[in-house]
Amino acid sequence: MAENAPTLRRAKVLTVAVLALLVLAGGRTVFSRISNAKTLEAGAAERSKLYVRVATPNTGGAALRLALPGTLQGFVQAPIAARASGYLKRWHKDIGTRVKQGELLAEIETPEIDQQLSQAMAARQQAASSLDLARSTLERWESLRRKDVVSQQEVDERRSAEAQARANLAAADANVERLKQLEGFKRVLAPFAGVVTKRNVDVGDLIDAGGGAGRALFVLAQTDPLRVYVNVPQSYAQLVKPGQQVVVTQTELRGSGFKGEIVRTAASIDATTRTMQVEINLPNKDGVLLPGAFVQVALELLPSGVMTIPTNALMIRAEGMRVAAVGADNRVQLRAVRVGRNYGEAIEILDGVAAGERLVLNPPDSLNDGDEVSVAETKK
């Protein structure tokens, strides 16, 4: 019995040690599970948070760069038509030729006008001869009247004949002068300095006087400076003033910008298009820009002074325009707003937002009034 006592004692110690190990292992498992549960809860809570970026309204208004399409035109551009009928004798300037004011463009043969001028000059000589005869006759009858040989009635008749002959001579002189003027139109001259952009006739063509733009002999354009007309939408019309600078670009001339100036506006809105026409002068000393080219005109408009917010802060819902404002407690307040001009990246807010408020950018569709959010820090 005494020999078994140490063995029993060791068995008891071993049993106690095993139980202690089992208790420690079970406690560690329970602690690990509790810790994991807390970690999962913390992770779920972290993932359930809605992080948003915010922006504050711009109270100074947006500086706008408005781009509008336009077409280049010569500062002066006119079809050159004939004032005298006949046949084209020769032309001296072709398309692309730069001409000075008064330079000869073409010559016209006018046989009918030449004959009419000869006939008018002969008629003028007849009228002059008739006037000379009427004057000498009047002088003789006045001399006879002083001798009381003829009556006053007869003298008055001779005086009337002399006045009529003088009027006939004046009419003949006017007709001669008119035909001489038409003779001068045989030479087609450039009315201003520019470039010949079209030549519509050739030698031997029949020329009709006053044929209109459809039968113009040439089209002449002044290319320095050029004009550009653009139509500004009504919502921006109040921001456009004469004297403002613009930048004109052309797709084919990449990397090049040409500075121009607004010289005048229509000062009225077209009732059909709801736009205002604006005229721009564009220097073109090097002749790089060509009349008729399609261009883009960028207008730097002055800030309107109306509060603006980023366009991506606006929510479009069935009940209307909304923004999501974040309060001091980080809870969302959905606000109804009234918008004004749309500047692309910014939009005017006429009512519904106060200065300094934090507005959620790119708000999700699921965002509701009262939701709690976490404001993400903006990286600098």
C-alpha cells in the first residue's frame, strides 16, 4: 500500500496538470473568438460608414470661358458686277490675286454703248445748232421790236423758242455725259484692296449690266482684318460687352490661337433663336486665316457674381433639383435648390444654399435625409 502511494500522487498531479492545460486551451479559444468577433464587428462598422467628399459654394461667381462656332468672313466682301453690257474682252486678275484699290480687273467690249454715244454726240451737235439759230433769230426780232416793226407777241414766241432750244441742248449734254459714264464702266476696277476669291467669267462671255450677285464677274474680299459673327445664347448675352477680348482657334491649325476683339453686339435677342449676334474683328496680317473657314471662338466672360457650386454636387430626383448638405453632426440634409446658368463644371444656385455650407460631391442615389456620413479629408 505504501508502495502505491507515490504512484497515486503522480497520477493526481498529472491529472491536475492535464485539466489545467485543458482549461487554458479552452480559455484561449474563447478569448480568441471574442476578439475575432469584436474585430469583425469593428470591420463591419467601418465598412458601413459612408465616406463622402464635400465642397463649399463659390460666392464670387464662376469665370466663364464660352466656346461658340463661327465662320470667318472678309472685313469687306462684295461681288463685283458689270454696269455696262457687252462682251468680256479680257480679264487681268485671277483667283488668289491680291489687288489694290482702283486696279484693273477686266475690260468689256460695248459696241452698243459706243454707237449710242456717237448718236448722242450727233444729237448734241444738232441741239447746239438749233440753239444758235434760235438765239440769232431772237436778237433780230428784238431789234425789230425796238423799231416797232413786229409785235411783242412775236418776240415772246422767239424768246420761248430760244429757251426750248437751250433746254434741248442741256438734255443732250446730260445724255452724252450718261453714256460717257457707261463707257467708263467698260473697265472693271477693284473698289477696295483685297483678294480675288472668285472669277466667274472668261473671254467672250456675254455680260449683262446689273446681273446681280449670281452673275458677278469677280468676288473680292478684304482679308485683313477678318470678321467673325457668333450667336451668343440669351443666358449669356448680358455678360458680353464690346471691347472684350476673344481667342479664335481652327481645328486644322493646332496649337495656334488668334486674338480678336468684340466690336459690337446686336443689343437685342432674336425671337426665333433666342440668341444675340456678336461681331468680332480679327487681325490677319500674315494671311494665315482664310475667309469662309469654320472656327471656334472662345469668349472670356466676366463673373456674374451669383453663387455657384460644382455641377457634380447636384442631385436630379423626381421631386426636383436637390443638394446634400452635411451638418455639424455629419448628418445629411437634402435641400431643394433653384439653378441658373450652367457653366459646365459649375452651375449657378439662385436659392436653397447658404455660403460656407458643405455639399456632398457625387452623392449616391441611396443617400437620404438624416443619413450619417464621414467626410473624407481632401488631399493637398
